[in-house]
Amino acid sequence: KGIQVPPHAFSLVIGGLCKEGKLNEGYAVFENMIRKGSKPNVAIYTVLIDGYAKSGNVEDAIRLLHRMIDEGFKPDVVTFSVVVNGLCKNGRVEEALDYFQTCQFNGLAINSMFYSSLIDGLGKAGRIDEAERLFEEMSEKGCTRDSYCYNALIDAFTKHGKVDEAMTLFKRMEEEEGCDQTV
């Protein structure tokens, strides 16, 4: 009684419920938190959006993103990244690219997680040239490529019969970037 629960605690509980696949319970905690007078923040919204996106409920994730914006919160690159990842995992690459352009237009620094989701999505959609272009763009934009980015493009190359390109990129991963070769 009388103890104010910090936002971080809500984020942990909601995130834990979402990871266990208990999205309805996570959402109920979120709504109950608001009903009792606590304010959500970007991190809390992002945890819930991520839960929906990872479970394949991309429409609900996008609805929450729009609600977040409507309520005056400014999504960060992590928020957009989880939406983009969900869209790509569900074959909705064009929408993911729209969010990518929105982030670039708004001056958000795109991180390697964001790029790897897009590269993976483009690769799975058979859009290898675009995936490769995005991969090369990363260093031009000052974003360090990690093993996830390399693996996404290597996977795309191998699944589309470009084994030589995959091997070249695999060698480049360690030689140029010093990435762990976990493929």
C-alpha cells in the first residue's frame, strides 16, 4: 500500500510475460498500470510491441506503435527495430522498408539489429541485390556490421545459389571486420 511501482518493474514483468507467450496477461498488466495512474514510457511500450511482433501478431504491434505515438511518445530506434523485425519475419518487407525510411528521415541512428532484420527479410524475399546494397550501406553510414548482419546475407546467398559470394563474405567477416564466424 502506498508504494509507487517504478516503470522499470512494469517493463520487467510485462517483458517476462511476453517472453512466456502470455501476451494477454502482459497487456492486462500494461492497462492496469495505466488505470492505477502510472504512466507508460518508451521502454514499456517497446517491450509490449516486441512481444506482439515476436509472436507473429504484427498488426497488434503496429497498433500499439500508433497508440504510443498518438499518446505523445516518440519511438526510438529499438522500438522501430522490433516492428521491422516482426514485419520481416512475416514477409512484409515493403512495410519494413517504409519504417526504415521513416527512421532515416527522422534522423534516427539505425543500429546493426535493425539492419540485420532488413537484410534477412530482403534475403528471404529473394531480393538479394537489395540485401547486399543495404549491407554495404551500413559501413557508409558508420554502422558496425556484426555477425548477425553477415549471417543474414550469407544465408541469403546460399539459399539462392550464390555459394561463391557466400564464401567470399564468410572470409571477409573475420578478415575485415573481426567478427565471430558463427554461421
